[in-house]
Amino acid sequence: MTIKAYEDDNIFAKIIAGDLPCHKIYEDDKTLAFMDIMPQAKGHVLVIPKQKAVELSQLEPEYASAVLMTAKKVMAAQRKVFQREGIIQMQLNGAEAGQTVFHYHVHLIPSNFHELGQHATTQADMAELAEQAKQLKEAIEAA
Ligand code: AMP
């Protein structure tokens, strides 16, 4: 089984490099968290490592751990801001699984599994995403 090679010009690599904008909510030396622009529910966030990894099998332990630590911060903020108990943690490995961006990322989606919207389909209102990002960023900073 061959895994897709990492491409340096993928969308998330460009976001890490600052060459593409994002609605950032948190950043540290190993991770970045930002709003998904085609959310499957209100408050859908992506957490990515600053490591060149297409999928889980390529993720180095220190980055795997850093992504999960950031995911915990994001999840606590989502609960506070959106008042949802249910936070879906999702991560797709390989095109067959539905992966569309080939830089490892964890989805954190405040939702009920049975109410989840379609994957990567409808672009959100940018002003709404900016407001949600602001609220989540403030909640993380206040924690
Ligand atoms: P996946 O299909 O698991 O690889 O998920 C990729 C996710 O990235 C989808 O949920 C898309 O909506 C999201 N996405 C694609 N382009 C961008 C972008 N420029 N900024 C934020 N999210 C994006």
C-alpha cells in the first residue's frame, strides 16, 4: 500500500507558512488551530502539526502529543463558547477514507454525530467564522 507523498504546496502548509490566511484560534511551536472554512457544524476547528505528515502513520510522537494537547484546549473552549457537550474528534487517513487535504489534521466538531453536515461542502460566512475564532481564542487565553 503506497501512501501519497507529502506535497510542500498543500493548503495547510501554505497556512503554516503564512502564505494563505486562516481564522486562527491558537498557535504554539508545534501546532496551529483554525476554523474549518466548510464547517460540518457551527464551531468546526482543525488542529494541525507543524510537521510534514500526510497522515497518522507519518506523525512523529512529539507532534502527535502536541496536536492532542492543543485539541484539548480547543475542545474546552468549544464547550464554553458553544455550550455543546458533544465534540466529535475526527481524522481521515487516505483519499479512500475521504481525506481531501494531505497534511495531517484533526477535526473538532461541536455536534451530534447524527446531525453532522456534509464533509467539505459549503463555505461558511467569513464574518461568522471570524467572530467564532475571536470567541474561541479568548476562551483559550482565559483558561
Ligand atoms: P479532510 O477531508 O479530512 O482532509 O479535511 C479537510 C478539511 O479542510 C475540510 O473539512 C475542509 O472544509 C477544510 N479546508 C479546506 N481548505 C481550507 C482552508 N483554506 N481553510 C480552512 N479549512 C479548509
